[in-house]
Amino acid sequence: MKLIKKFLKTDLGIALLITVAWKTAMLTIGYLIDSSSIGGASSIVSHTYNWDSGWYIAVISGHYITDAAAAAFYPLFPLLVIIIKLISFNSLDILVAGQIVNTIAVWSIIIALLKLGREFLDDGKKYWLIALVLFTPAAFFLHVFYGEAIFMALSLWAYIFALRHKWLTMGIILAILTSARLPAILVVGLCGLEFMRSYNWDIKRYFNRNLLYFLLAPIGFIVYGIYLLIVRGDFLAMFHAYSATNDWSYQIFDINFIKTILRSTYEVVKVFLHQRSINNELVINYILPLSSIMILAIGSIYLLLKQKGKYIPLGIYGLTSIVMFTLNSNVVSVHRYILPCLTFYVALALMIKGRYRKTILICLCLTGAMIQFIMLSMFILHGFVG
């Protein structure tokens, strides 16, 4: 009993309690919503399957051989699901295996946030990072059969080891991360900025053995490319996948990201000009992504101008994230892409000050939780939410 009490006072124990509480709540709410749908719930985890989940299932069943478009979904998450199934001698359902992967990932995320909370906030306020993450509208993507949870976990830990100047461990994590999603390049950049900051931005000091550990970062992407070359005859099939289906016809590369943001903003302005009405499509594809971009932009600039030292890499990371996430001539799903971006939460926790700081943060979390509930409901009922 003493050992259990002692464990529950550690970061691992505290994070485990929070993870169990959050996952239990998400499973219960998801099951209840799913049960009320026309088809009903086929299992306690059936609500986690929709939209991009189908592509991950296609990867697991087809191994990138049967569907060219599936190559757009990187292999780390489906590979971990396969491993869990193999460990269980294929006795586990795919969605259950996915829940195990995501639950472990969420636990890892919360442990990381506790450590990062101490790094960027004072010890008494470290829990705000966890609250802001779990109650952000897009947080339910950490729960469903998507790769967001494992990507965020690896991103945070790569950065933690960069902060600790554990460059080899950081490099190994980055090597795994680049097999998860293309935005891993942003995390590599964040760790690179932290590397430069650790040498006081003195270019003469960058060229040392530690710099070589960054060469590990592309390994995951390269291995994935080699596999695609073997099974599809195309090393860059993950990029060419977008032209293999009409599902993503709106994804057109356009380097003029400012035009993209302004054009998307005009869609919202049309409401005030009585040229279009407010509906789910406007809220999900424009208002929510643009709101996320605005908060991230303000927060990033705040960290760059108002803070010093260790906040600079996070500020640059936030701004470059906005650029990368809007290069496809639209802002659709940007609120989901921003979910793993630590800058968003650190900036919010630091920007909100004054006598009513706690009250404002609680209101933000409650508002985020309500929006998250609505979005989860829409997701389960086959509505597009990002």
C-alpha cells in the first residue's frame, strides 16, 4: 500500500490517474453517444472508428499494396497497432489494440506535460498545461483511432531531451517520429533551435559531435520511403498519394499562405455581408481553424517579444507551424494539426495574467470541453470535424 501511495505521488502515478480518468470519461461519453445513434454501438470502442480511421485500417490490412492513397498515412501508428495485436496472438480487436496504443501515448503525453509545466511555468501552475491540452476542442483526436496521440507523445519527449541536452536520445526519438507524420519536420526544427540556443546562438560552436545526432532524424522517413519503393515502386508515394483519390482534391500546394488565410477569413466575413449563413461547414472548416491560427500567432509573437531565452524556439516553432499547415491552399483541419503544438498551450498559460487568471483559464477549459463534446458527437455521427 505504501509503495502504491508513493507511486501515485510521482509524475508517472499522477499522470496515470489523470489518463485513466480522462480515458474513462471519453470511452463512456463516446459509447453513450454511439449507442444513441441509428445503428447503435457495436462495442465500447466502435465510436473511435470514423473518417481517417478507415485509412489506417486500409494500411493495416493492405500494407500499402492495395491502395495507393493509403501511402499518405505514415506507418508508425498502424505498425504499433499490429504489434499489439501480435502480442495478443491476434485475440484483440483492431480498435481495442488502437486504444491500448493511444492510452499509453496519452499517459506519456501527460508525464511530458508535467515536466514541461515545471520548465515553463512555476511548479504550482504546471497542471494548466495538462488542462489546456485535454480540454482543447481537438483533444478527442488523441482518443479515437488516429495517430495524433503517438505523434504528440514523441514530439514532446524529443523536445524534453533537447532541453536536457540529451542529443542522442533526442535523435533516436526524432528518427521514430519521422515515420509518424510529415509535420515531424517542425519538431526537428524546434529541437534544432533548442540546439542553437544551447550554444548561445553562436554559429561557431554548432559544429561538434552533437550536431551529428540530428542526422538520425530522417531515418524513419527514409525507411518508409524504401518500403514504398519496394511495394509500390515509388519512394515518394506518400506525396503522390494525394493524386490517387478525389478525397483530397482541395489540397493544392500554394506557397502563398497569407492569401490562403485571407481567403478563408473572407468566407467568415461573408456571414456579416449576408452572403452566406453560419453552418457546420463554416464553423469546422473556417472559424475553428482560423481561431486556432490566431491564438497560435498571437501566442508565438508574445513568446518572441515578451519572453527570453528558452521561449524563443517555441515562438519560432509556432509561427512556422502556421506556415506549414496552410501551404495546401486551405485551413481545413488546422485545429487538429495544431493540437500537438506545445507553443499554443505554453503561450496561453503565460499570456493570461492578473487577478482573474484562474477564472479565465477555467472558463477557457470549460468552453473547450463543450466544443470538444460537440465535435466528438459529430465525429461519431459521421460528421466531418477536421
